[in-house]
Amino acid sequence: MDTQTLIYLFVGASFALYIGIAIWSRAGSTKEFYVAGGGVNPVVNGMATAADWMSAASFISMAGLIAFLGYDASVYLMGWTGGYVLLALLLAPYLRKFGQFTVPDFIGTRYYSKAARVVAVICLIFISFTYIAGQMRGVGIVFSRFLDIPIMWGVISGMGIVFIYAVLGGMKGITYTQVAQYCVLIFAYMVPAFFLSFLITGNPIPQLGLGSQVNDGSGMYVLEKLNLVLLDLGFGEYTNGSKSMIDVFCITLALMVGTAGLPHVIVRFFTVPKASDARKSAGWALVFIALLYTTAPAVGAFARLNFVDTVNEQSYTEAPEWFTNWESNDLIAFQDKNGDGVMQYRAGNAFEGAPEFSDERGPSGERLVTNAPVSDSENEIYVDRDIMVLANPEIGNLPGWVIALVAAGGLAAALSTAAGLLLVISSSVSHDLLKSTFRPDICEKGELLAARIAATAAIVVAGYLGIYPPGWVAQVVAFAFGLAAASLFPAIFMGIFSKSMNKEGAIAGMVAGLVFTFAYIAYFKLANPAANVAENWLFGISPEGIGVVGMALNFAIAIIVAKLTAAPPPQIARLVDSIRVPRGAGGAQNH
């Protein structure tokens, strides 16, 4: 059976499984739609949380960033894994004990204010749509390459699949679908990693293979050889970073605290029966997440080695099939600057910006670009970093069924997180804006209908952002973490651990943190990308790390405003005490 047929078979079977689960677990009430009825087993919830957490950024883009950025990309590994531990230990059990459906629900009740609830919804929508743009972009890339359709139609296809099981099943359908998606994505990630580690080092365990010798007879270790190869081509050492210490610190911290403020992850802890189960499911999720995150550095290093070996100094007319496959999808490009027909991979940009392809062919048969003059560097190769994990099996000449498996895994990773985000958006609109703020008399059937309509509208917006994203998948996701760090995290943290924080302080802090962080990111990434260099950054902090400054601003303004305004009513102090009472981890005190 040929590879393309296997891809259709694997992807089709996985989609049939997801849709079947959605139909089987269709939500019949608002509680099932919002929190899956609140009775999900901790192990099952841990697996669903891992799938929700390991998005297209984790599966598709993170190893690609590691492959091309080397040491600098370690901020993603440290930030995301450390952030999950922070969330599991510091926030999740207390929020579960509070017993509400959504993050704005907690903020609105804790800060005794409809205005606080509305501000939290606005923050949540900004975060979720920024995050979901990366997921839909990942869906489009996978569909584009493996089903041979344009990225736009790939995104639209993904929208249709998510619509079926997110709108139909709600959190109940999403939870059990995500369990299946976790199994697909982790198997799809680990199998090629085992193959590549064995082929390159003779050790099938990728975590150990990264520290092993390359089995080419040179006696060099993987990272030692990679450093040498990249230096010969004009790049910096793979194991040395170029970012400043303050920027590394801020990006890592922004990712950590942003994780603890991500609404689609927090809501997963509302689906278990009691607070002690929230801790258990967090522990299981960390185990499931660690399988992929400890493998990603090896996958990135192997990918970069294989890429250099199969592309550099190769004649385009003899280019490997995988290169022309991805070239046909506008995700890799060759510009023959010196006219020798040989592909030169060197440091520097091949083009002045991302290429826009024409239908014409160059003298060697390469696709020509029309949008920009050739840059001054000797590099003739452009590659979209988001393709590296997906292309890895092809670059390594792995069997067709492995390529098909990776296609199914990439879609599972992107769709699982997209569905969780869409549910968060829809529940915030229907429950927090309609039911709790503007239409308190709405019936349960009307609220459920509103949730499904909101999810549908969110899918349409998410699809547009997926077609026109403001960056690579992992970078777009990093911005979402920065927005979460600057807006929701301080309000949640102070809501749990401070009796004196009042509604005025929380609202002022959230607005200030969100506006500052969003404006900074929008300026450097959208309005004036040419100015996005270290000397123009505030305190030398990049847009990916500016959420830390936004968070500090949020805390400072919230505390100052709280001291200048009336203290919270007495029942709020009792509410905070009830959330933090230790015996609440048992059954008697749980909601």
C-alpha cells in the first residue's frame, strides 16, 4: 500500500473515531457541556489534560524551534513544563474546590462584580483566540502537505471536524475525544523518534540517543557533530544561545505563569469529582506530558542533522522527494543564487521575507518566488520551521505507515487543543455573559443553544486566524501565554491567596496588564515588525517575554488601587478561607 493511501486511511480512521466518540458522548445538559458532568476519572482527565495541553505548538512546532534555535529554544521546554507544575500545585485544587464552571465564574464571584466577570471574559477571549490561531495554522499545515490541498482549505477542513465534536459533544465529548487524541499523538510522536534515534546513534531511546555517539564512525557525539556542522556553515553553535539573560528569564517566566492562567487548561480541573482528584489528575497529566517533552530535544537535534545531510550541497535535480513535496505546498523553497543548480544551505535568510511562489520554474526546475529581491546572504534554502516534525519521517526515509501516523498525530494535537479553546470561548459567552450577567432568566435549553452558537462563531474566527496567523505556531502560542500571564494569572492568584484584594483592584490590574502586553506585542509583531530587534525592546525584553512586565504591572496597579478603595465585604474573606481549608481536599467539603 502506498504512503498516500496509508495517510488517507490513518487520518480517516482517526476522524471516524473522534466523531464516533462525540456522538456517543453528546452533551444533554449545560453541566455536561461545560464540565463533562463533573465526574471524570482522574487518570482519564490526566490524559485528556495532556492532549489539551500538548497542542500543535508542542507536537509540530516546538521541536522545529529546537532544531533551528538550539539552546535558545530551551525556554519553551522550561517554561511550559515548569508552568504546568505551578498550575497543578498552586491553583488547580483550589479552583476545583470553588466549584464553578469557568475562570470568569471564579473571578466574578470572588470579586463580587459583574464588571470583573466581563473583564475576565474579554481577557479570556484575547488569550484563547491568540492561542487558537496557532492550532488552526498547524491543522492547515498538516492537511496541506499530507492531503495535498492548500493551507486555507486545510484550515477549513479542520474547522469542520472540530465543529462536529466540540459543538455536539461539549466538554463531555471533548474529554473522551481527547483521550483518544492523546493516544494517537503520543504514539505518532514517539515511533519516529525511536526510529531516528536508532538510525543515527544505534540507541532506540531518543532521550539517551541525544547524548550518544553518532554511528558514522567519527566518534563524535550528536551535539558535538551538530555544533561542528553548523559552525562550518556559518551558524552559531547549536548548544550556545544568543538571547540575553533577562530575555531568557522573562520568556521562561511568562510561559510558566501564563500556563497557570490558561483558561482551557484550568477548566479541565473542574471536570473531576473533588479537589483531591484535581491533584491526582494533575499528577497523571504531568506523567503523560513528560513523554513528549523529554523527547522533543532529541527530535529537534536529529531533525537538524538530517536536514543538513540531505539538503546541503545537493543538486536540485536530484533533490529528495520530501523536499519537492514540501516545496509544492509553499513551505520550503530553493533560490539558485549562483546558477550552479546546487542547493547551498548557509547562515542568513534566503529571501527578504517569506517567499511567495509563482507558477514558473527556474533553470533547474525549482519553483520561483515573486515577492522579494534575493537577500545578500549565501543561503539558498528557505524552510518553514513548523514542518520539521512532520517532515522528519520522510527526511529519515522511514516507512510509509510512520509518515501516515505522524500526519494523524499532528492533526490530533492541533484539534484537541482547538476544541478545548473553543469550548472555553463558547462557555464564557453563554454562561458568563448571558446567564450570569445579561440574561440571568435564560433557560438551560436556551443557554445550551447559545453555547453552541458561540462555539460556531468562534470556529469561524479561529479559522480566519489560522489562515492569516501573525507568526510561527509556537511563537503565536507564546504570545497567548504572555497575555494570560499579564491578565488572568494575577487575578486568580490574588483571588485565592489574598483576602484584601477587592473588585476595583482586580479590574484595574487585569485591564492594565492586558492592554500593555497586547499593545507591546501588536506593535512589534504587527504594526512595525522591522523595529522588532533587541535594541528597541523595553529593558531588552522581547514580545515573547513581555508578559512578565505586564504581570508585574497588573500586580502593582491592583495592589495600589485596592489600598485606595473600599475593602471587600466580610463574606469574601469567608469564601477565601473556605477555598483554602485543608480538609476541603476530602469529600465532605467539596462542591
